Amino acid sequence: MTVDGFKLLADAHDYLLTAARGVPGGAWGDPTPCSEWTVRQVLNHARLDQQALTMQITDAPPTGDPFEPEDALADDPVAELADVLAAAATAWESGRDAESVPTPMGPMPAGAGAAAAALDAAIHAWDIAKATGQDLPLTDEMAQALEEIVSRLVDFVRDSFGKYAPPVAVAQSASRAERLLAFTGRDPHWSR
């Protein structure tokens, strides 16, 4: 399956924004599938990751440490996220015709970098939705589109930076989305 990384990024950004918009006011401090972080921290991590993934293209570092996200919210966290996602999409798009763009994982085609950013956005959208009881599952269609970048990226990040938990075992009958989530160290059946 040939994946358009730019379309995948747009879809994943929409998923993340939808999840963020659906967080009930009192749920920002709730626990998430990322056991160390609250919903606020996952949102901040997702926002900062989008900045970190494009920082070598934009020459602008993230506004905080993605791996130590603040447990606080901006006055309008969804608007802040929307601005960051728009800037990230523009950064990836700026490299569309280049052979490669610089990324924290090394040079790669911009479409592949956009797919990596899509993976991050989609996984954290699922984290936020799951943590706040929203009916916003990661679809099998999106999981299938993410499979190639997952196979190229997750073990590298896990081995190089220790930033994905070990894979979680799932039944052979698990859906594509459940397998993808499990490979990224998430229990696809996690509940609040």
C-alpha cells in the first residue's frame, strides 16, 4: 500500500484536534494509557513532539521538553495545539519537492517525516480519547496507513531513546489498530 504521508498527517492532526476538543473540562488531570502522564501532559507532549519533529526544518526548537511535558494548560489549549499542528504541516509541506529534509531521526523524504509526525499525533489522539471516555477509536484504516512508518520507526526510537514501552501481547484475532497500539507499548483495551 502506497501511503501519502502528507494526507496521513492531515488525517492524524484532525484526529488529535477532535480528541483535544472533546476533553471534558474536568478531565484534563485524568490518568492516561501513558501511565506517567495526565491528559494535560499527553496533550503537551503531542504538541511539543510536533515542534520537535520539525525543529531542524524550521530552526525553531520546541517550546518545552517533549519528554518532560508540563502538567498545566494554556488559556486555550486547543487553539495552541491547532496553531502548532498548522505550523508543523507547513514545515513538512515545505520539503515536499526536496530529496530529503533534516529530522531528529536523520534525513528522510518529507513525506516519510510527515508520516512519522502522523504516527505521533494519532497515537496520542487515541491516548487522550481513551483517557477521557470519548468514542474515537484509532481506525483500522489509519492503522494500516501507519504500519510502514511504525515498522521503520518504533523500534529505532525504542532502542535509541527508550521512548516506547515494550510491545504488549494481543490475541491473533486482534484488529490492525489493536496490533499497532500494542506494538507501541499500549494496552488496546486500557480503561480508565
